[in-house]
Amino acid sequence: MLSEREKMIGARLRAFRELLQIPRTKFALSIGCGSEQIAAYESGRARLPYRVFNGISKRYNLYPGWLNDGTGTPQIKDSYNEVDFIDKIPRHVLFTEIYDQYLASQIAKNREDAKKDAITGINLIQGWLTVLNDKTIPDKDREEIRRIVADPLEKFAQMLKKHEGLRCAADNALLKVMAESQNKDLTEDSPKGNNSPVKSELEKLIARVKRLASRPGAKAELARVLKVAPARVTEWLTDDREKRKEPGGHYTLELLHWVEQQERQK
């Protein structure tokens, strides 16, 4: 019998493959594995060996921290170091064993470091935003500031998107400053229509979920599929900004999977 942890790892593996929109047979061939093997891992009938995970990670940047616990971002490139153990492990040793023995402490430190870096960066961004919004600064000087910060902001945007746990906060702060650096009005008072640049991919997904979940019984069905309380789904979909909560990485993928299934049935 597989543990609940192993089953969830399999479910996240399936969600990851479907997020990439790769059929199981093609996915298996791309990592030198059998399609039935992948099906067994995804369905919770077999435990995932580290060697198989490693093949997926090398090809598709699957992040072990997310695969293990659903926290953060599914795809992160070059985010952990396996030099100390990769040549020493038996072929069939499990992903969970390697994660617990070698990766857990490394990933915990990476997450803490990333959190500190992201907080520092967000504070820096907020500082730039304050300067750019300062109406006492001559327009000529503000244009010069915009020119100077445009390239660093773009690079910083790419870096922040790799940081777990603060991705949404970073994106929100970054959107405002990027808008200022391009002399565009993307503040909270801007239109929230489908063409608004502020509308994130997560917001688009939530809008699709809300539309489908408006059918009688659909919200309860979604809660059963995700194995969460209906109140959790309500928190994700509410229009009340103060009460709204964002789904974690695992549930975001599960919501995407549910939406695509529902839309295919129409």
C-alpha cells in the first residue's frame, strides 16, 4: 500500500505532465521510460524512483520541492544540487528517500534564502515606485529614472518569478513598477477587463473556474475532486478581495486540470 504522500506525488506528477500538455506516451518516450510505468506512478499504483524523477527534472525542470509537497512553483531551473549523491544511489531508490536524505534540508535553505531575497527586492521595487509617483520630481528627472530602471526591473522580474511563496506578491509589486517604468497606468483603479495587462494568469484561471462553477452543484463537485472543504473553494472564488485566498501550486494545477476537463465536455 502506498502512503498518502506517495499518492499525492503521483497526482502532482500527472498534473505537471498535463500542465505541459504532453500525452503520456510522448512524455514517457522523452525520458526513456515506459508509458505504463508513468501511468502507474501517476495513478498511485507504484512509487516514483529517483532516477525517473531525475530524467523528468533534467528534461522539463520539474522542481523536487513542489513535487514533494505542492509548495511553490512546479518548474524551476537549476534550483538544487545533486552532485553529492547522484552517482552513489542504486537505480531503484525512491524519490522520497533521496528527498528526505539529501534534498529536504537544501530546499528548506533555498526557500528561506529566496524568501529573504524576494522581500528585499519587493521593498526595493516599492521604493522605486514611490520615487516614480513623487509629483514633486520634475518630469525630465522622472523620465531619466524610468530609463535607468527599465532594464534592471526586467531582469529582476525574471528572478522573482523563480522564488517560491512570494511569486504573487512579487508580481503585484512588479506590475506597478513596470507600468511606471513604461509610463503606463496599471494601478488598482485601472480597468480589469480581459485585455488589461494587470490580469495575471492565475486570475484568468480563477475566472474560468468561476464561470464553470456557477452551475448548480458544480462548486461542491469541484471540492470533492480536489478533496477540500467547499469553504476552501469559496475562498478562492469570492469577489471579496479581503476574504479571497489564492490556491497553492498543487491546487492551481488541479484547478487547471478540472477546468480543461469541463471545457472539453462542452
